[in-house]
Amino acid sequence: MARLHAVDGVPPRRVDGPWQLVVTAPGACAGPGDAASLSGWIPAEVPGTAAAALRAAGLWSEAAPTPLHGSDVWYRTTLSLDGRESLRFEGLATLAEIWVDGTLRLETRSMFLAYAVEVDGAGTVELALCFRALQVALARPNRRGRWRPRLATPGSLRHVRTSLLGFMPGWCPAVDAVGPYRPVTRTALGAGVPRVLSADLRAELDGGTGRLRLRLALADVRGSRLTLRCAGAAAVIEADAAGCFAGEVLIPDVAPWWPHTHGEPRLHPVEAEIDGHVLALGRVGFRTIALGRPFAEGLSLTVNGVPVFCRGACWTPADLVGHSAEACRPLLALAQEAGMNMLRVSGITLYEADAFYDLCDERGILVFQDLMLANFDYPIDDPAFRDRLLAEIDGFLDRTQASPALCVLCGGSEVAQQAAMLGFPRDAWTGGLSDDVLAARVARLRPDLVVVPNSPSGGDLPFSTDAGLAHYYGVGAYRRPLEDARRAEVGFASECLAFANVPDAATLREADLCDPASPGWAATVPRDRGADWEFEQVRDHYIQDLFGLDPETLRRDDPDRYCALARAASAEVMEAVFAEWRRARSPTAGGLVWFFRDLAPGIGWGVVDAAGRPKSAWYALKRAFRPVQVTISDEGLNGLHLHVHNETAAPLSAVLRLVFSDAEGRAVAKAERAVAVAPRSSGTWSSATLLGRFFDATGSYRFGPMAHALAHASLVDADADAVLAESFHFPQGRDPAPRPVGLAAAIEPGAAGPVLRVSADRHALCVRIETEAGARPADDGFHLAPGASRRIALVGGGNPHGIVRAVNTNEIVKF
């Protein structure tokens, strides 16, 4: 049911303990009485995990994580009761027993379900939880699947409803999730307090009118009328013969919910009042989500009738060890700052805590949600497994029922792809629960969502790039040229652009990873099991492709320069691919980078490192994802095309400038014109249109030596004399050869704190700002046009200082 946040301003109480835990051999204690006699009990936080409690006690570390799935873990606490109460367990990982005063009350078999038991009495009772060794269950004989993926081991995981995190060598550290990782709460069931049996809350946008529907069932109903309130409107609902309240409130001219790139994510509190009691039902957003074209042509979403280019990343848990719900807050702030308007929760992870979806609602970040199914041939035909999975789907949709950010529900990750790549016939990777049952389930509980069968899926093969959903690694893992991003005609990339992204120098020093030739460095690079290559080789391929330098020579002879070019390569590729995909004529309606955050310190897939610091790729995406943006595409004999995007709700009036300069920084051709772009739309201008004459902008005609080495487009707010966005094109390639560029930097006061003015006399390639004293730049890894300067805000305050450098000069400027 929809979440009940509070009754008369009082939320459900958490069972905060104090809790203790002890780790035992499998089956060593039959019940809590046996465990009570053991020594070695340590304090534990709930919600939390055994690994987090052991780490706090100095008995566990990320560097050498102690396995826990081979042990039983007991938790205990006491409760003071004064009557009947309901205890709710939001998440127990994974095979758990709930004991009350030495009596086994419930056994659980899924970490993705919530459970409840009722307790009654007066005085103190003992609550105990036992998490039985998962390895014992995995070792039991089970029917084997038709295929065995290399992603995760052992194969018997397909029978257990638990996360694959910790079971994926090369992808994720071996951190075992054991314990009550979600809250344990208690709710009084005494007389005088309304007890909600079910609540169905639907927020719909009908033209400009918000329509809020409520169906509420209460135990022991006393009043016969309920008042539903939202956004300044109210409606009185009469009880039916069964004591159920069903009705709606209409809100004319309601402020709709938008992704933050396209408008304001407006939320409206909802409350229901009955018999003098006020039930807080959370906040809703009024919006519509629909397909912009048939799924077979590539997933495309419209929000409130407006096509939205969806961009972001595949989410990874913010706290892999303790699974703290609040740990996602700063990371979601970074996602919003980077212009990400969608995050995908992949089937290899776990359903996130309520706080994640609430924050995505607040920040206007769409959520693409997988079921927790990945790669395996799951036993859907087993009635017990199927029932648990259906309950899991229902439970997730119930608790996220009011979330406007949730937009896509997907049947899992790479299940269809795995079967198809292993040569199984089409009927092995189509149909089944994801195709036949999921849509019907969603239609009943969340009819406003878009349902997709699997990721990837939709084409003649699940991994076809030009249909449905694609996992696009043409540019990236398969080392295709940048032009492949256009040639592949990607419809929607629910995964893309996986690189071994090098973190900043401070992170490398903290992790003792300053030598890129060291075994320690290599050990942190992600890899696919069974592949004869790794993702560092992928990134190094683009160092050579973009900059014409041998990465192995650089790694050996100049590690610092190697790291600088490695950071630049990932950033340049990501920015270039998304510029291509955002063209008006591009069939691509979205792209989600693999991953958002590293799961461990090192050279991981994340665009944010394990400590939460942005990498060069994050800065590149921040530039690529700007709601007001200008990009350049090379159209060969048709010259350069400049694409101006305005995703905001306001019309855009600006000046579009295009400058061609030679290797010495001299302008050889230039033009500018005033442009107007309507809200949430785009415009395209060719270089010929802007110049008003022929100029070989792409070097395609070759009527002599190329006149220019750089094309620079900028979109300028003439009234504020501010550059809104800029883009660069390198017709002769990116030349990293060191030369004098006249790089300069100085701290200046800004309205919100200190800013750094960076300038260059000649073109500066991939300018890096390395700060100390806790500050970070608002942009990094950017290019500077000849004679240009930029004012970069420094986030984090203090008295920042550091250095500025670029990859095409030996100049190092201190500030």
C-alpha cells in the first residue's frame, strides 16, 4: 500500500535498540537461548549490516573483507510493551528468523520483501533475529538452469532472492550483505489510533488538472466521513458499506512535476483526516509518462507530453557495506548538478531505500528501475519462487506508489541477452514473467509507468542497438571509432560507455595508487570474467586514438602525463558521444553511463569515485548534459552543424558564435548571429549559413592545406555577457604536443564565494584544476579557445589554492 508517513504528526517508531550481534558457526545455535550464552556480542546499528558493525568494532575492513555468508549472525534487543503492537521489518538479508521471547515467529526467504509480526503484552520482551548462513542454502542440490552465466557465482544464486552484490568477481568487492539493512519499526495497535489496512493513492495529470484518487481501508472505523487534502484543494469522502473510503480530489491548474532539466519537480503534500486524526500520506507529483514512439524503434519517453532526452548513469549503492539510506543524499546532489535526469537501478544491485526515491522526487531525477533479476535462468516455473517474486514486485510498487520520479519498470538485466548470446532459440528469451505478467501487475498497481521486458531487449536480438533498449558498448568496450555512435543508430542506451575511469590525484594518493604500472593499480581495474581484455585497455585504446600517443610508453616513462591523458580520454569520448546523440536528427532518446559511483577505491567504472569525488568523466557529462547546450557535428561535405538545445520552460534568446582558428590561435573565419529557440526544443544552423559563404569547415574538400586547427562554437547571453555553453571541433585531431599557450589563473571574489579565472593566449586542451584545502572546481577538464577566459566557481569554501595545467603545455600555474 502507499506509505503512511505519520498519524497525527507521529511517524512509526524505529526499534533502535540498543542492538547487539554475535557471529557463530552455521547451525551452532538452534535458538536465541543458545546464542545468549555466547561471548563476543558487539554493539550493532539497525538499520545496518553485520559488516558495518564488525567494522565499527575493528573486526572487519574493506581492504580484506571477512566472508559472512558462511556464518550465522544473531541480533538481539529488548522492547518495552504496553499492549499490542505490529513490528515491521523492511529488509532482512537474507535467510532470516524472527524470534520473540524465545519463540520462532517467522522465517524469511527474501531480502527484498518486508515482513510484519504482531506482539502483545506488558513489560519487557526480547526480540532476536538470526541470519542463517547463505552458503549452506546455496550448497543444497537444486535444479540447474538452462545456462550458467559468468557474471556471478555460484549458479544456485538463481534460486535465492538476494542481491548479486558481493558475488560478482571483477565487478564488485566481496562484501557480504547480512543483517537488518532496512529499518525495523513498531506501531501501536491500541484503541483510539486509526489503523490503516490498505491505502491506494494515485496522482494523475489530466490536462492542467491534478486528479488525486484515494482508496483507504481502516480497521475499527468510527467516523463515516474522510477529508482528503492536497495542494489547497479538499474533498469529503463517504465510507462505503465495508468501511472503505474511495474518492478523489481535483486540483485545477496544478503545478506539474518535471524532470529538473525541463522544469520544476513540484511536489504536493497529501493528508487524510478522519475522526479528528490526520494521516500523512507523503507527497505526490502530477505528471504523465508515455512512450514517444513504438518500443521496437527504441525506448523514448515523453513527460507531460514533451519528449525528454534521458541521460544519467546506472546507480550503484551509496554505501556498499552498511547500506545507509542517507548515504545517497550527497551523491544524488552530484547527479543533479551534472544535469542527469535519469538513474537506472540495475538488476545486479538491490531495490533502494525509500529515501532514494523520495530524494529523486525532490530533485527531479527520473528512476529507471529493474527487477532484481540478472543473467540467470531463474526458476519462474517454481511456484514458491514465483510467489516470492510477485510479492516482491507488489511490495516495491506499493511503497513507491506516490513517487513521480519512478517512470520505467524493467524485467531485469541481461537475462534475455545471456540466453541469446549462448545460442538459445527465441522462445528461451522472450515471454515468461517479464513479458506476460509484469505488465499486468503494473497496470493494476502503477498504471502510469512504462514497462519494458528486459535490458537490453526489443530487437531481432536482445542486444541489437537500434531497437528497444540497448547496452551500447560500440564506442567503449568494443573499441569502435567515435563515428560508430551515429552508425549504430542507438534508440536508447540503458547502459553505455564503460571505462576504467582514473580518479583525481588526491584519491590516488589516499589509495596508494600513484603508479599506473603497479600490480595494485591493475587489481582495481574492473573486468568481465572470461574476457581476454580489461577496461583499462579500452580506455588506453582511446588515448592512442584521440591523442596519437602510445599509452604503454607513457605509463612507463611519464606516469603523471599518462594519468592526465587517461582522464582526458574518458572525458572526451563521453562528451563526444552525447553530443552526437543529442542532435535533432539522432534516433537516440537516452543514454545511461555504466556506473555512477565506484564500488571500491581504484580505477573503476564510476564517474564518481568511491569517496564521492567527481572524476573527469563526471565533469564531461556535466558539460554534455546542460539543459541549454550547443554542440557541433561534422557533416562532411555539408560542413559543420551547430545544434542549440533549450530544454527549459523559458524561450531562449542568445547569440551563437563560431570561430575557426589556426594552430597559432589566429582567427581565420568567424561569424555570429542572434538565435531564438522555443522552450523545450532545438535548432540547427550550418557553418555555411552562419558564415554566409563557402569555407571548408570539415576539411572534406581538400583544396589545399587546411586553414584551421580548431572550430569553437559558443552560445552567449548578450545581456549578461556570459557564455551559456560552448563546444569544440578538431578537424586535424587533438594535438597534445606541449607548447606555450599562455596559461594563467587567479582567484577572484564571486557572489557565492571565490572563483578562479583561467585564461590562455592560445588553445588550451583539457585544462585541469587541482585544488587543495577541500575545494573542488565547478568544471574541470574543459578546453579554452585562443584568447578566452573562464570564471570557475570553487565549491567547498575555505581559502582554496592549487595548480592549473593543460595536456598540451608544460606550463603549471599556481593559484
